[in-house]
Amino acid sequence: MKIFALADPHGNMKLLREVLDEVNSKNYDVFLGLGDFMSKKFFSELVTNLDVEKKSFIPGNRDYGMKKLPYLKNTDSFDFDGIRFAMIGSHHFPNLKEKVVEMFEDVDPERVIVGSHEPPQRARDEVHSGARIGVPEFREIIDEKQPMAWLCGHVHEAEGVSTVGNTKVVNAAASQEVMGYRLTVEDNKLQEVKRLER
């Protein structure tokens, strides 16, 4: 299974063309949009033109006027090829930790990929000043459950990959250099995490 993770495209139409070319020409199975699309036109064209079996999109903190768009959901959970995907947007809610964990209570956490806009605390969340601005509840879930991977964005300067225990934390924030990330899963194991350069 090939997964494309995109965060923080900020309505960049040149980036959109590059992403669509990558995804549609290289037989991806799943597309995960991790927020801050910031343009209804960008979002509509992305959703309409993706050629994948499964796609899921969550809002970022800057997607204010887009909450009612089709396909954009603050939470989403689905199974694909033996893997549970749990998606959490920026519009946080009471009992955040419990509600996220509920999305994958009935499956082995090693077969779970979580997508959120904001990063977990102390994992790909360091801003230029050195401050850590990740979500504490997300870090607690990683420490306690050890999902296969946690995909995020939001903190552009922290783009990249870290490992927390057995969990790969991928900040897939797009930029002038980065298109997104490709994850390859085979036999329910994460085989590759690849930074896709523009």
C-alpha cells in the first residue's frame, strides 16, 4: 500500500499540479490531507482530481471558512488493507485523548496510522524560538499505544521524520522544497517513509 501525506499546502496551485502528477502517475492507494489547504479552489481541485481508492481530509487551524466543504471532516476513521486510519483535525474537542483512542480501540495499535494537523508534543513540534507547541494528548497516545505512524504538519520548520519508541512521527509540511511524504506499508508493516522533494 502506498500512502501520500500532504500538510500545509496553503493554496499553492503549482504544488497542487505537482502533487496530482505524483499521486495519479505512481499508483498511490491512500491520500491523507492534513490541513491548512486555505483555498476552496485548491481543495476542490485536489478532491476532484485525485485518482486513489481512499482519500481523507482534515481541517487545519487556518481552514476557517471551509468547515462545511464535502470531504473535509474534523474526525475520520477507516480501514484499508489491514490498517486503521484515524484522522483528527484542528477543531479540538473535550476528552480529546479518549475520543482519538476510541477510533482504534478494537485493533492492534501497530496497525494504526494517525493523522492530525498539529504535531504531538516533543515530536516534530519545535518552532524557530525553540519552544515546543505540540499537543500533549497526542504525545500521551503515542507513549501509551505506540501506533505504527503519526502524520502531522502545522510546524513548518519541524518538517521531517522522528521515531518515538516504535512510532514514526512524520511532519509532512509542504514548502518550496517539499511536496509531501510517501509511506509504503507491506504485510501490515511500515517499510518506507520517503520525503518527496519538488
